[in-house]
Amino acid sequence: MIVDCGSQIGKYPCVSMDPLIDGGIIDDNYARGIPTTDSTQVKILTCPVNGPRPIQEFHFGGEVRDMPAPHDASDDQWAEYVFNRHGEPAVRREWWYHTPSGTWLIAERNNCTDEVLRTYLFDAEAEHG
Amino acid sequence: MPLRLLKFAFSDKYPEQRMFRAPDRLKPEYDVVIIGGGGHGLAAAYYLAKDHGITNVAVLEKGYVGGGGTGRNTAIVRSNYLTPEGARFYQTSIDLFRDLSRELKLNLFYSERGHFTLAHSPASLNTQRWRAEVNQHLGIDSKLVGPEFVKRMVPEIDLTCGGHQPPIHGALYHPPGAIARHDAVAWGYARGADRRGVEIHQRTGVTGIDVRDGAVEGVHTDQGFIKTRRVLSAVAGWTTQVTEMVGLRTPLVIHPLQALVTEPLKPWLNSIVVSASLHLYVSQSSRGELVAGASLDPYELISMRSTLDFAEGMSGHMMDLFPFLGDVKVLRQWAGLCDMTPDFSPIMGTTPVRGFYIDAGWGTWGFKATPVSGLTMAHTVAHDHDHELITAFNLSRFQSFDLVGEKGAASVGH
């Protein structure tokens, strides 16, 4: 059930993108390739049907995008839909697939810290209604 | 011991000139600002100064020179690509690499090892045969070889993969495949650019770009504002953050790619060995470490964290090919950011924003293109017109549905 999926979506000040310098001091961890943020790594993803499951059971399906009406869309609109993505740091809505149960779901995830804010099933009525 | 080393023992100060200066402040205005002090940005600065006489250039680097993709790749150079555009482009890069140590007066340890792409099934062998035929048609030195040849060139390999994986039926062999010392490539270009007047500003992050009436007017940095009409973005895995500053839409998405090195061993592996089925490429560096990389992490993430999953999987697959490595320890592992395009070709050249040039979409194939991307982007910036080698790679192809599907871009995992 989608209640207010828009509230946390959007730009995120991405800590892990500025890992090197903090007050002019070179971060030793960065030089050694160790993550500098104490972020919540996704190792467990919560499937709305099956509950918390290991990340290895899931397949990433890319960001949720609205398809323009194929017959009405201009070439530019169609190209924009087919090719362009939001690759910048953000909390985004993404498709994920729980392979063992064949469940497609939506996750709101921070693409810098790997933190998942919520997961839920797609609800066509709430999306387009 | 060379006598010149004595200088270091007896002098109070470091007796040699530094590779490049560290200017203490930005000038208020530059002819060209290059964002990103990696191999690509520094090479572009070098060729701008050398080939086009444009020396009032600032290279802005948020971290340190060569600390992004340049220092995180597995240092492999090859040109066995499958599109005419790609093959021509990467072959030019190899031609430049071969002469680069002399040109930059710095030993890049450029070492042609021969590059094997193993086939673990008859179907895969057919694919490698097709790749060899296409390569030869495009004038690339590449051929299909049988398992005996692989065994002769890499005697330590277990062609049966210990029974844990399908056995090796043959390989695509690319003799010019090489490795190089990737840091030195960045340093050499940095020194060459610096000597010609280019300023390299490390620890200088870009926070915004001023665009008025569709044209670049200046760059905001954490060290102050710079007036400029030409900006080159050469930041690979950070590109989506720069394009957002000028309001450009791109297809780029960012995935981490992980790699590792083992403890140093005596030289035994002369070739570069790639197995698409095992998601593995491995070579031995001049320091004796085995350098190995994998395919992309399976989902988008703008983070250079590494995972145990990777180290475990990679080690297992290395042992399938080279069982005796069981006792060899992993020395370190790391990740780099890959800005992936849907057709596995780069995004290069002019953009709809006047004075904003892009060198991006370097995904997993950027290091080998360092010299040619610098050369062609310098030309593009100097003439405000795409160099002929990169016209097919313009961002506009994603509007005109004119993609350059490059199936040869990555050795593994597409």
C-alpha cells in the first residue's frame, strides 16, 4: 500500500561521495579503500511477501520510471524514457525482484549509503489513480 | 647503486624537482577548466598545452591525482573491440601507449603480455571465433587458439578447471594486450602538463557550474569562483553529479567494480588471462602481485566499499584456473566507481550546453583509453568540434537512437 512514497524521495547529501578530505586531512581509510561511512549496508532486504531475506535472493531491476503513452509520445520523450536515468546521488524508488518467490517489489533506497527506507508491492491504483 | 641516489642521502631537501607544482590559490580566470585530475583529465590538459598551445588551464581534483578510476583499474590495455568505431579508437590508444614512456620521459612499465579470453564451452568458442574474425576484419591483431597453445603460454593453468568448472576449449588471443603502471600514466601526464604551464589543483572540489543562455560562464569550487567559458568534465564515476550542475540528462548509472591483489610472487604469469564464465581477469604486475578484477557489483551504488562476497568468489575462481594459489594470501581489495552506458561505449565530446564538454561513460573500460581520450578531448575543446575519432560517441546518440553497441567493451559480465 502506498501512502506517501514521495516524502523521502529526492536529493541526498551524499557523504560517501566526499570521502577523501574532511578539514584538509586525507582520510586514511579512504587511501586503504575502506568505506568511510558507517552506513547501513544492504545485506538483508525485506520482501513485502516473504519478510527479511538475504540480498543474494534478489535481482535489481533499475529505477521506477513512468512510461509515456507509446502512441502519443514524441521521439524525444520516448528517447528520454528509454535511455536517460537518474544516476546522481539520491533516494530513489527502484524495482527489485525476489527470485525464489517471483515477487516484484519497490524499494526506496539511498544509492550512496545503500540504506533502504521502505519496501512495498506495486499498487497500480495508488500510482496512477 | 646509481650515483644519483647519493644525492638523496646527503641533501637536506628533496633533491629532485617534484612531479608537478602545488599552486596555493586559483586564478580568477582560466581559458579552460578541467574537472577531474585522473588520467583522462590530465591527458587532456597535456595535449591542450602541447598540441594546441592552450596553457591557461586549471585541472581541479577533489581528492588527489589519480585517486579515482585511474588508480583503481586492473591496468589492462587492449584493442580487441567489435565495432569499427571502438576498434579504431582503442587501437589509436595502443599506438599512443607504445610510445608514451618516451614521450613523457617516465617509465610506465608498459608491458605487452598477450591477452587470453578463455572459452569454457563449444558455444563460447564459437563466440571467440566470431570475435577473432571481426577483429581481423577491423585490422586488430587477434586470433582463435586451441587449448594446447593456452597451456604452452600459461603452463600453470589447469585446463580442466579441477572439474569444478567446464574445461577450457580454447581462447581468443590478442598479442598486443598489455599492462601498464596506471599511477605513472597520471603522473607523467600531470608533469608534462605542469611543465607547459597548466595548473593542477588537488583538494579542490567543484560545487557548481554557472550556465547562462545555454553557455558556461564559470565554475564554483570550495576554493572560490573561477571565470571560464570552457569546462571539460572528466570525472567518470562522479559524472552524474557534474551533469546535474549543468542540467544535462544522461543514461549513466553508477556501479562499483571490485578488484584485489595477492601478496607478491616470483614472476610466473606472463600473460593476461580472462575468463568470462568465471567473471575473472588476472595478470601479474611488475611487483609480482596477481592483480584480479571481476564484473560489476549487481546493483547501482555510488560507494567504493568492498565486500567479502567478492573476495570469496574471486579467490574460488582463481583457484579453479590455478589450483596452487590456494596458499597465497589476498593482500588488499578495493572498489572503483563505474559510470555505465547502455551500449558500453563512452560519452565524449560537445554537449547541448555551449562550452561544456564531456568525457564520461568510462564504465569498466576507461584506463586503456587514457591517451586517446586526452588527445581527442583536447582537440574537441580547442576547436569546439568533436574530433573525428569520437563523433560516434556524442551524447546526442541517445536522442537519435544511434547507439554504438560495443559487445567487446568488457572482458566479463555484460
